[in-house]
Amino acid sequence: MNPEQSDADAVKRALEKNAFRNNMTDLRVHVARGMDDGWRVRLVSDSLTGLSDLERRNLLLVGLEGQIEAAELLTSAEEDWYGPPPRVVEGALPVWSDALGQSSTQPLLFASDLDEDVAPPAVVTFYSLRGGVGRTTALAAAARILASRGRRVLCIDMDFEAPGLHYLMRLPEPLSEQGVLPLLLALERGDEVDIRDHVQRVSDAEELYCIPSGRLGVDYAQRLRLLEPENWYVEENNPLHELFDLASVSSIQPELILVDSRTGMSPISAPLLFDVSDLAVVCLFPHPQTYLGTELLVQSLLAARTRRSDSGRTISPEPRFLVSPVPPGPSAARVRERALTWIDTWLARAADRRSSDVGALQADELTQSVSYSADTAFKDFMEITPAVDEAYGPVADWLEQLLPQSAPQSMARIGGKREALRELNFSRGQAEVHENLLDDFVKTRVALQASDPQYPLVIGRKGTGKTAVFRWLLDRPGGDPPVVVMCPHTFRKRFPWVLGVEGFAAVDEALSERGAGWSRFWACYTALATFLALPRRPETSPPIRFNLDFSGLDQPEQADELFVVDTVIKMMGDAQAGLLAARWLRELDQSLPASRFLLFDGLDTGFGNDVASRKRRTDAVAGLFTFLTEAETRLENLSFKVLLRLDIWQQLQFENKSHLFGRFVQLRWRDQADYFKTVLKQAVRSLEFQEILAGIDIDSNVDAWRTEEVFQAWNVLIGERMKGAKTTFTRNWVWNRLADGQGDHSPRTLSQLFATAVEWEMGERGSYDQSVIRPRALVPSLERVSIEAVGALHEEFPELKAMVDALEAVGRTPLVPGDIEAVNPNALEQLELALEVGLVAVHEGTQEDVRRFRVPDLYRHALGMTRRGQA
């Protein structure tokens, strides 16, 4: 039993004791909370017949005078016409005096977090602590945009002291008895009303409606004085609830009700924010004068319990923030950053109330900034323009997130989803071990360019798909296979002549002894690898001057690393080794009936990861390109194809590097549809998923899908919109979170995300029929993928360990270089590399002068870093 109930019981016992003392054996007692920390009571006894009110009070309220706020002391006959007793309210009332003192330890759950759709209409209140921040403009713009999308929207003007929404909607003045104010007073009196008499239709072409506050005049001000929203919560009937209930069952049937609330701590704004709203759009400008008030407001919202909290779960109103008006010029970034820092700080206090399934609250996902626009500010009415759509479209997206989503018709087939889940099999590993890579390879424009002989160099950041291109070039059907000169370690069993760490170390030592350069090595090694890869022909035998005897070399596997190292070192012993090897390579080239690639991959890891190995790699790869630029013009059928990590390419210095400008392809995933095809191709291997797609007329030929078909299939797989306080669309959520600090995306991490999400979904007991995997699965899955991403970073860039450890110790983002320096001054030496590989990104400043930097979500979760000042 809560303390409040205990107090009510104590009051009831005291009243009964007074009645017993006065021989009132028929007393009935009703106790309810009052508005001012007191109690409202009703006592009914026929023993009170003939007594005055004062006499009744002297008999029954002895000892309770300071605790009773209102008392109804009645006979049974009087009760018949007195109406229902005071309403018993559990918990805090949605009034400012209660709300501002509330805190909660309950799990923080919003309507949009629920797997099941909330029953329409969803109620959204637009509120601002102070005026002049574009609250009404934002509501009108969002309403217009939603109506243009085919949504049924009802706007209600409850800014009673300064009504004006109907002006922005270009509506006529309401009639004298039309509007929210007369409607609420009628409901308070118990009158029967038809809400449609108070509604104005904004446009015949759209389902957009408005209830104005009322017609301004002397009687309006008098009526306003009669409005007492606080009393509604201690009376039996609540006019505010009745208003929204009438709207929901009316023929208008709105999907969304948007409420324009009075600024400040007005009596009407508290119940709107803390009781009836599913979502509250808090409009603010981050002036220091507004900090404390908005902080208290956010705290109160996160502790409140909405009307939807009747199913055993506490549902809080979901906060969103509109920063407006952001001034033009250099101060704009400071305004936005200050607002985000404030909001993150406020939200952090509820971090431990959010479960991992719905994810933490993050300011940048909950906030939209609107730049100052004189054109919008001084408009007489709201209309949709490109500028309005850009500014307020995200706000409309927030609101649409609350609406029911329709599942594809084929998803309703019994067992379809569960069977599809069992059949889904997403690769967790690298491209080297991806079983069905040839089927899953997405032939993007960039990937096709990478297959073109006129581009000898393919570069990309870690994980962007270089090895996938290697495998595609190696094993694609049709044509002769390429000559593999270098490859990732996984493929060395197929190509035993490929050198590894020890082999390159031995070659490096031999080059030092002879004073030779790496270009000589690559000439000899490439010719030898080509000879070993191609069928033996007399005309392709090695030059006699090399004095090589391959007569005992019957099987390719006999040409192992030791054999190759010994042979290459022997070849390099000739003073003219480079020229002889180049001639031999041309002879091999001329023996070919058709073109082939000379394929080089695995250069980033093939030399080792310690300091000496990385120095060797830099020298060796520079030598490779020196050899390439000299040799490629003399070859007719063999074409160089080198796949290299971008950061290695950027560090290289060699003569004629500029000759390769315009002749390389950089692997980058710039198109969401192409990127998502990498998992959708894996998904359509499920026959059940194919059947589900067939139900919406999408075939299984992913390569032929248009962008809209990609997104339709994506929505079937994972749902269209995220649940909870996140970016509206799942595709944007995934795209943003899987990007590294350079904005690059890895198909591997996307595949890992879905593999984890499938496992998570298989473990869920609750039903969900709107997509094969519910969007909520992405939130906990990202944390596991983040751990794998940091692990891969450790493996490939061990020199970043000090930086990674320092970031983990700091524990928040964004941060300044001084934060790192305070943990480990040596870690700052790795800042340039950390920026290059995308572990961190510039948040403020430039690449050369970083004032603040941030850690992307891809790595942030694994490092245990919170946003800004979160605790």
C-alpha cells in the first residue's frame, strides 16, 4: 500500500471515529485527494437531518480541520440531487504543482516503443515555455504536411489566452458558440454536444480540420475565467477526456490530434502535457533564461503517466524538441550544439530507466532545428513550400511514427514469418569466407567499374568490399580466371606461391644486402607467379640467364612460399633482373589467347602489423606501383588490378603517382538501395521470404529491383519505422549508425547486424506480424555489432590501442583533444590515423585543426561512451 493510500485510510478512520462518538451508525464515507495537499470528503448519514452545515462540521470534522479541503456532509435524500462523489485519483495529478515534484523509477516506455500499434487518434501537444519560438507555426506546418500525405488530422487551439491557429489555417472567425472553450464548458455542465458543430474544415481536398479556441469578445474573457482544468481531475467527469473521446468516435475519425498549448505554466498546459499526450513537441530557443524551466519540464514529462497507461504498463509522454528560430551565420552551429548538449544532459537522468530493447534517448534523434525565415515568420497563413517541407517534414515524420503500420497481406499467412526466420541466414564473417558471395555480390556502378581493366587500382576503406570485389573477379562465371599474384591469407591454399609475413621479411633482407629496390622484386615475383598460374608452354620458360630449373615442379602446391622466396632471391641476383623479368612477363602475356587480370589483394595485412612490418609494407607497395606504371603499357592481355586500403594509398610516395589519378576506383556505398541489397540478396535465399514478397508483387531478382522495390522488401524484412525515440525510418537509422567517422559503410557490419537481429527475434515470445523482424531488434543488435567492429579495428590497426583505451576511459562524446591527453598524452599521436580510419570524426574544426571530435555509433557502444555529459 502506498503512503498516499495510508493517509486516506487514516482520514477515513478519524471520520468514522467521530461518527461513532455521535452515534451515527449509518455513516458512509468517501475520501479523495484534493487539489492543495488536502482531502475532499463526502459523508452521508440520515442522522444529519435538520442540522446546519456548521453543526454537521462540528460533529464530524473534529481534529481534521487542517486536512479537509472540501467536505460534503449530506443526508441520503440530499445525496440524490448532489451528484456523484469526488473522484478518487491515484498517483500525482497532471497539474504543475504535482508534476514538477515528480520523479519515477519505473521503466521509461513510450507509446511508440510498443510492438503493438496504439489505438488512434494519437495526441500530440505543441508546447513552449516562452513565446516567440514558432510553436503554432510548427503545428500548422506539420498538420499541412501530414494532410498532404493523406493523413486525417484534427488541430485544436488551446492557447486560450492568445488564440490564433485558425488564422494560420486561413479559416473564418468562429461563431459565438463555436470553439474549444464553449465546448469544454458545455461538457463541464454535462450538456450533450456534437463536436462536429465546433469543427472547421481547412480544405475540401484534404482531411485537415481545426477546432478554434472560440470567438474573441467580452463573453470569451468571462467564459475563460470559468475554466478550471485542475478541478476536472477530482470530479467524476473530466471534460478534457470527454473532448478527446468525442473526437475519436466522431465521423471525422482523426488519426492524429495536434494541440496548440498555452505557453508557460498555465492551468491547461499541464494536463495536455502530462496526461492526454502521446508525444510532446517542446519548442525552445536555448537561451540561459529557459534552461531551468525546460529542464524541469523534461523531468516532469519523463515521470508522467499518460491515459494510455491503463494496461499494466506505465506509458510516459514522449518528448521531442524543436529548436527555433536558429539565427543565420556562424552562431547557428553554436545554438544547435548548445541545445543538443542541454537535451542530452536532461535525458541522461532517465538513462537507467530505458531497457536495451528500446535503446537510450539521444538528443540528435529527438531534435529538429529550424532556421529563421522571415518569409515563414511573417506569413499570414501556412502553405507547403519546399522550405517549409524541409524544415518541418522531420516533425511530421515524428508524428507519423505513432500511427499504425499495415503489414504486407502475405505476412498474415499462418507460420509464414516464423518459417522465414528459420530460413534466414546472414553471413557473419568476412568476404573471404562468405559462402554465397557470388550470388550475393551487388553489381553496383562502382563495383562494375572495379571490374574494368582501365582502372588498375581499386581503393577503399576497411570493410567497404575490396575482398568481395577480389572474390568476384576471381570466381565469377565466364572467361578465364585471373592470375593471382597476391591474395588474402584465406586463399593461400589455392595459390601456394603467395608470400606472407616471413616471406616478405626474407625478401626485404635480400634487397638490403643487394642494395636493390622493391620494384625489381615485383618484376621478378609477378613474372614467376604468372608462370606458376598458367599452363606450361615451351615459349614461356624462364630466361636462361636466371638459371632456374623447374623440371621437378610437377604440382602447383610444390611452389610453396619457401620455394618462391628462394627462386625470387636467386632471380634478383642478376644485375639485369628487372629487365629480364619484364621480358619474361611480356612473353607470358603474348602467350595468352584472351585478356586476364594480374590480381593483387591482401597487401594491407600480408606484411604483418608491427612497426617494422608496416614500414616494409609502405616501401613494398610503393615499389609495386613503380613497377606497375613501367610495365602496364607493354602488356596486351594482362591487366593490373590492385586492391588497396585507402589509408595505405594516401601514405604512399612514389614517382609518377599522378599517372594513376583518374585511373582508380574508390569503393564507397553512397546509395542506400545498393547497400541494402547486400542483405536482401541473402534474405531472398529463404523460399518463405520469397513467398512473402510475391504477395506484394516483388520477384526474387534483387539485381533488377528499382529503388522503391528495394525499400518495400526492406520494410517487409525489418519494418518501415523504428519504434521509440529514434529516426523515423529504419533504413535511415541503420544507415546512420553503421557509418564510420568518414561516412563509409561496410556490407559486413550490415550482414552482422541482421544475423544478430534474427537471433534476437527468434528469442522473442510476443507476436509481431508487421515485418519478419521487428524494428526493435536492431537496437540491442547494434551493440553486439559495435563490439565486433571494435574487435576488427584492434586486429587491423593494433597501433590504435592507446587511442581506443583512452576513448573508453573518457567515456563520452563529443570530446576535445585535451580529454584524451588527460588520460594518455601518447594517444594523441594516433589522432590522425584514428580520423583516417573512421574511429573518430571531426565534430568541430577541421581535419588539420580538430577542436572537438566525436565517436560514431558504430564504435561508441562497444567503448561504453555516452553522448555529451550523460552520466
